[in-house]
Amino acid sequence: MENYQKDQKTILKELQTSPEGLQEAEVKKRQERDGLNELKQKEKDSVLKLFLTTFKDAMVIVLLIVAVIQMALGSVVESLIIFAVLMINSVISVIQTKKAESSLDALSSLSAPESKVIRNGIKITIPAKELVVGDIVILDAGDYVPADGRLLEAGSLQINEGMLTGESVPADKDIAIVEKEVPVGDRSNMVHSGTLVTYGRGLVIITGTGNNTEIGKVADLIDNAVTKQTPLQRKLDDFSKKLGFGILILSILIFAIQASRIFFGGATDVNTELLNAFMFAVAVAVAAIPEALQSIVTIVLSTGTNKMAKKHAIIRKLPAVETLGSTSVICTDKTGTLTQNKMTIVDYFLPNGQTGEFNSTPDTWSKDEARLMQIAVLANDSNINAEGQEIGDPTEIAMIAFSNKVNKPYHELRSTYPRSAELPFDSDRKLMSTVHEIDGENLMLTKGGPDVVFGLSSKILVDGEVVPLTDERLKALSDQNEIFSDRALRVLAFAYKPVAEGHTIEFEDENDLILVGLVAMIDPPREAVYGAVEQAKKAGIKTVMITGDHKTTARAIARDIGISEPDDIALTGQELDALSEEELNAKLEKISVYARVSPENKIRIVRAWQNKDKVSAMTGDGVNDAPALKQADIGIAMGSGTDVAKDAAAMVLTDDNFVSIISAVEVGRNVFDNIKKAIAYLFAGNLGAIIAIIAALLMNWVNPFTALQLLFINLVNDSVPAIALGMEKGEPNVMERDPRDPNEGIFAGDTLRSVLFRGVLIGFAVIISQFVGLSYSNEMSIAMAFTTLILARTLQTFPARSNTQTAIGAGFFSNIYAIYAVLFCSVLYIVTVLPGVRSIFNIPDDFGWEQWGIAAGLAVVAVILMELAKFIPHKKEV
């Protein structure tokens, strides 16, 4: 049995304590046994370990080997460039990882700093971290609960447990046993660490401290949640291993062919020529590996974060930008995410049948309407201060806000009819009563739960007349209450009765009431959510509501905003627990609402979607959301939420608006498209160089490029155009496509076709250029091949902007960065042919305009063919 299922005597006996508290000697024993009332965390990886982990990538390992070899052979500058690129990537990765570790630190800070406790029969105040199981703690309004405990006494006690349950309304607490097994939100006789007492007082016996509390369970879940790689990261890692192996084989093959020719070709200086062949094989390895790819991906992702920030989405972890673009499921919290997190009166009912919208002209109100508003505002302890801050219970705030909305300022009513006596709200009575003199008559005004008020009423106010409450009229009110409840509305009933002047009211006076009417309220959906959910559907994204609220309420709101279809399923956390993994997997895609869920439930839901290879996003704002935010492929926290949720998330919405998620998804899709464009640009250029090298080997020509030329192109020339492609605007159909399959490769769709086609065109252009150059000299063939390769790769920037649109069709000047990149790389090439510099790049003095014109012309023809190919009909993908 759980503690909430046991009576108080049993708890006191099991924990070997009493209402007078523990003795100091016993406290020390328990502290030694259980430790301090603090959250414990796993040991974190050191910065050095995190830094070294970044060098596990296959491509990185190959580059490190190449750089070391080059340095040993005297190519220090080239090696330093490679080292610099790899170091930048590693530093960025470590910074991002350390930022992500702060969620548990924020969680620890939620603990109450001090606590009022009874020890040795004496009330004392101690640091909350010194509490032990069995301590007797006193709670008053405004206190943070310092640890989990079972209530011994509860006087009108209300606690805001939203951080654990997601509910916007404070929970009523009492001391009665809860017999059935229930979720945290329904454990009415328990209090939980980190929650806030909003009303009343309580006496608690501590049953759990530190990690043995509900918030401790959340901490453990955060600690153990697995941070998944993004789809792009997984594909790049897989591709890197294959590419590294392939490049190693290619380089060995090239060196073997050249070495055999040296040995069997009668070379005069075998050692020197073998060294040159080895250097060239190393250069080919560098040429085939896009060294700056990781940096380019990081830069493009960073650009995406800036765009998202303008759309109220702050990215905390760079890979989240790309993950958003492939999101296929958004698991969203209800309160504060889909709804306004603000109780609002949306309907009312008077015994004469009047319902709907309240008249906003107070002078025309009937006596019934005026009395309803008087009770709502006067039997009410909430307030709005001078700064506009709302203070008090959300349902009471809703009433005074409603009064202001219909042009009857609540403070005017209170100043006109001051309170002379009161019976505060009590969770057992479910009533609140106050006494006021209204129009010369002393009245007790009462509000409370409909069933309770109905049972205490004997009369009813109808069109200004007090008449007996007949069964027929009571049935009409009860039926209306059911109608409101079916709409997931929170309903309160209002009544009054005359009392003698100066009479001090007692609980016994709350009878023989005159029933006035009902008021219905709800935490309404955000207006923009309706369109956002529909937009998500068009983009092939399923929205799932996960909430700590009741199933009826959650299902009604989900149906209203379009999340839930008629044949969809709604489950509670307990119903979810009863499902096996096979049953959940079978029903998963039809479940659109989960209610009364625990943090463990949320993680299970996210994992279930991930097991179906669906990229899942999870939104939330409370501490209870943090583990699932970390487990999800992308966690999305609300800007108004807890620091714990924000630190566990990959993205934070500054405006708490669900619409911003969809806007961020669009940016994410654009970013991924642009990353693929950059990858295609890099590999097409590298493929062209490899094709030209293999052709020269097969035809026994001189190597078409020197090692320095290949390094210059790959390390200096390629990066800028690739980054420029990351600035490209979105494709026209970006939000009309289904989410990308996370299992598809990085060269899926048109990307591989583009790489092969453009690579082959560049390769053939270089081969022809070298062939022409050989008619002059070997040196001239190298110069012409180098010119064609560098210009073709540079000009390839324009066709690389889209796989479906030409540069002109996409808007030639719509990406000005692409034009700047081409101009920049053109200037770099011009530098290589300047007098005094050209000899470094093996360009002979007799390389003139004629040779340049042929080489450049071949590059231009290749690029034109790339653009013309887009007019050939084929399945259009980005």
C-alpha cells in the first residue's frame, strides 16, 4: 500500500514518530541513513572527456591521420588548417553539451530554503535540507513544501501542484484516506516537495526526502533520459564511416598504381617520386573528405537559430533546428501551451432559462443578473493590484475579471458593499460565505460546488421574485450543470439568504439558501491554436495532447481545437499503465489525448513514438515535463515555464504560442533542405576531382592537380559557397510535404542524382581541359585542369541553390550571399594566377588568355548543362 492509502496512525507507527516530532538523536541517525534532503545527481563527464569524445567520428579520425602525416612530411600550413577546423567543431560541441547539463541544477534549486518543524515537542525553523523522514512539518499559505508528506491536519488547505501535474487550479487537500491507487494529482491527502501552499494551513508527516520524493523521481528520469542524436547526426555518422573506409581504399589504390609505375617505369629518383606519389595519395584523401562539412552544418544551423528567434523560438541546442524539420509528432501539454492558463467565464445560467453572454450594460441588468454578479465579486478573496498583477485563486480571479469585462468594476462593488463577516472556503464544505449590507438588507452571500449548494437551497430567485425550489426547477438546474460539465466547464453555484444585522455567521447558517444561478468557466484555448493545429495536419504532423487534467476536460478541448478526430482514443495515465507494449503500439496512432499522466507516462509515450521511428517533439512548462522534454527528439519548453523545463529542452518558446512551433518547423525544414544543398555542393565538387584523377591514372597522364591545389580548393574555396547555400530561402512546397523519413539517407531523393550528375559534368569538363592542356605541356595540362575544376566548383553554387528551380527561377538576387560567395572565390582564384604566386600553384608563365578561355569555357558549359537538366521531367523532391 502507498502512504496515501494508509491511515495516520499507521503512518506514525511505521515511521516511528509522533505529533510531538522526533528527538535530535533520532534525527541524526536518519540523516546518516538517508542523507540530506537534497537531489543527488550522476557524476558528470569532465570537459576533457567531452572534448575527446568529439574525435570518435570516422571522418575526423581519417583527417587527423592525414594531418599528422602531412606535418611529418613538412606540409605544416595544410595540417594546421585541418586541426583548426576540427578544434572549432569540438569546442562548439562541448559548449552545447555543458549547457544541457543545467536542468538538474535548476531542479535542485526548487527545494524550500527553510522549513517549520516540530521536534521534541517544540516548533523550530531549520534549513529544509536537514529534514528527515518522520519529521512533523507545519505548512502555511505562501510556503513551499520542503519534502513529500502525509497530511495529519488540513485547514482549508490548497496547494498549487501545477509543476508536477500540469493543472492550473490549486488542488484541495484533506486528511481522508484515498483507498484506490491514483496518480499524483488525485492524492488529496499528500503534499509534494517543491509545490506551493496557496491557501490555508496543514500539518504534515514527512514520508520522503531528497530523491525519494516525487520531484526526486523526476530528477532521476531527467538523469537517465537518453539524449538522442538527430536524424542528420545519425546519417552523417554512418556516412562518415563508409566514406572514411572508401577514401582509405581509394588512396591506397592510387598510391599502389603510381608506385608500380615508378618501380617498373625506370624512374631515376625512386625515393623522391615515391614521396610525391604518397603526398598525392594523401591529397586525394583530403580532396574527397569535405573537411569543413561539420563547421558548415554548424553555421547553417546557427543561421536557422537566428531566423527562429525572430519567430519567438529560442534554440538552446543547435541540432534541434534540423530535428524540427523532420518532426512528425508533437506531444503537447494542454495547460498554458494550447490553452491560456487562465480561467475565464464563458457561460452562465439563471433559473428563468437565461444563458449565453452576459449583458455588458450594467444599468440594464435584471435583479437576477445583478445579484449573481454581486455574489461572484463579494464572496471572493481575489484581487488585482495597482500593477495589474492578479492575486488569488484562479477561479475567483476569473470572476472579478469577468465583472470588469462587463463594465462593472469589481472594486466599486466591494467599496459599495463592504464585508462584515465571513466563512472562508473549506475543501470539506466546498463553500464560501460572506455577509454584506445590500440595499438596506443584511445578506449572506454563498458560492460553492453546484451539488452542495443545490442541497442547501430551499428557494430560488426567478425574475426578481423568491419562489420555492421545486423538483422541476432543481432538475432544470441539475441538467444545465451536466451540460456545462459535458463541455468540460468548471461550474460554481451562487446563492444568498437574509441574516440578522450584526449576526456572526456560523457553518450552520449555510442552509435554507435562495439559489440564484450558475457560472461556467474554462481555461480556454489560445485563438491561434486552431489554425496551428490545422497547419500541422497539412504538413503531415500529428498533434497529441498530454495533460495532467481530467480526461473529460482534455478530450473536449482536443475535440474543439481539432486535435481529436471522432474515432480517436483518450486514455488516462492509469489506463495507459494497464496497456502492454504491444497493445500500446497497436493503438498508438489513434490515441490523441492522454490525461492525468505522470512523468513516467510521458516518457513512455515519447518512446513509443520513437520506437515507430517517428521524430517526436514534446512541449511542456512544468517540472513534470522535464524528463520527457529531454527524452524527446526535440523538447520544447514554454518561456513562462519553470527553469527546469527550459534547461531540459532543446528549444524555448518566448511567447508560449503553439503557432510558433509550426513556424519553427518551417524554418527547420528549410534549414535541413539547405544543409542537403551544401552537402550536395561539396560532394559534387569532390566527385568531379576524383573522376578526373582516376581518368588521368587510367590513361597514364600526369596527375591533373598538385597536392597544394587540391588542399586549396577543398579547405579554402569550397566553404564560403556552401555557407551561402545555407542562407537560401525555403522551397515553395516546404510545408505541404510529409515529414522526412528519419531512416532515409542524406543523399535520398534528388540529392544523390544531383551529386552524381553535377560531379560527372565537372569531372568530364576537367578531363577535356587536361586533354587540351597536354597538347601544350604537362605543366599546362595541370594549370588548365586546376582552372576548370575551381571555376566549375565555384559556379556550381548557382545550380546547387535548388534541385527543381534554376537560379533565375528561384530569383537570381533572392540569395545575395550566393553571388558574394562566387565573387569571393573568383577573387581567390585570380590570386593563384598572379605573377609571383602562380609558381606556388604550378601554373606556368605561358598560361595565358587562350588557355584560360578554354578552361573557363568548359566550366561554364558544365554549369549550364546542370541548369538545363532541371527542365527534364522527374519526381520533384528537394
